[in-house]
Amino acid sequence: MKNFVAGIAAALIVFTIAGWLYLELGFADLRANLPQSWLESKLATTALNASVVRHAQPQQNPIAPTEANLLDGARLYRDKCADCHGRPDNPVSDYGASFNPRAPQFMQAHSRLRENQTFYLIKYGVRQSAMPAWGNIMADSEIWQVVTFLSHLDDLPPSIQQELHQPAGTNP
Ligand code: HEC
């Protein structure tokens, strides 16, 4: 039994040193245009999902989906998010798709996160990815307006859909 435990401990030490040397000697290929390996993608997705579930406070969206809030949310999205996450006239952003991990394209597939989780991700961003911490730039009320906009992508009034076709910064 003693030898067995010593064998496991030795194997762990060898694997740890080999892993460290692999990184230290530059064998890891970190180009963004290479597909992620199955393991890398699985580890990152699992860690991100679990972290969001654990850390996002179970709060209700305080913003009502009025036309005024949806309009503000649409303008914020168009100006700050659409370059990476797509807009109706550019549903798959080449720019967003060039990151690794890629930016999800919300015009093609809506996020399956709950509203409090979406708020958390937007406010704090995602480490080691292109997703910024918008809480450094936007007020909580603005982030909730974008969350509300994203929750209503399927039933936006035509005037607000139209707003997404305007150039960034168009706020009459
Ligand atoms: C510079 C590019 C970039 C910009 C600008 C950007 N994002 Fe992101 N976003 C990303 C990337 C890349 C990810 C994927 C992160 C990951 O999977 O690790 C992401 C992930 C997300 C997610 C998580 C989606 C999911 O289902 O997992 C949400 C929500 C999100 N972004 C919303 C926004 C909003 C709202 C804005 C604007 C206020 C914004 N993003 C601006 C690049 C960007």
C-alpha cells in the first residue's frame, strides 16, 4: 500500500513538472486563429459556467421592458457590443469570430443565461477573453437596459429594430 501511494505521488510530481516545462519552454501554441482543443474548451466552459452560477447574485431585473428602456438598451448594444456580437445587418461579426474564445453571435443564437447571470457577465467581463468588464464604463442601470434588450430580441418593436441599423453613436 505504501509503495502504491508513493508511486501515485511520484507520478503526480512528474506530471506537474512535465506540464510546467511544456509551458515554460514555449511548447503551448497560443495563436488565436487555432481551434481550441477539446480539453481546453471543456475546461474553460465548465469553469466559466460554474463560476457564473456560483457568483451571480440571484437578483431580479429592476428594469421594465418599456419602449424607452428597450430603445436605450438597443442603442447601448449597437454602440458598445454589436461590433463583436453582431447586429441584424451583420449577424456574424468577423471581428467577434476572430477572438479565441469567439464572441457569441446573439443575432444567430440567443444566450441561454438567466438575466442575473447576463448582468454579472456584462458587469464583470470574462478573464483571458475579449469580453470587457463593462461595469468600469457603464452604470448598473445601463447594463440592466442591455440585459432587457437581449431578453427581448425576439419581440422588439419595429422602431427599435430600426435603431440597430443606424450607425453607432446615432442618438437624436
Ligand atoms: C471586443 C469584443 C467584445 C465586446 C465589445 C463585447 N463582448 Fe461580450 N463577449 C466577448 C467574448 C469573446 C465573449 C466570450 C467569452 C468566453 O466565452 O469566455 C463574450 C461573452 C459575452 C456574454 C456571455 C454569453 C454567453 O451566453 O455565454 C455576454 C452576455 C456578453 N458577452 C455581452 C456583451 C455585451 C452586452 C456587450 C456590450 C455592452 C459586450 N458583450 C461587448 C467579446 C466582446
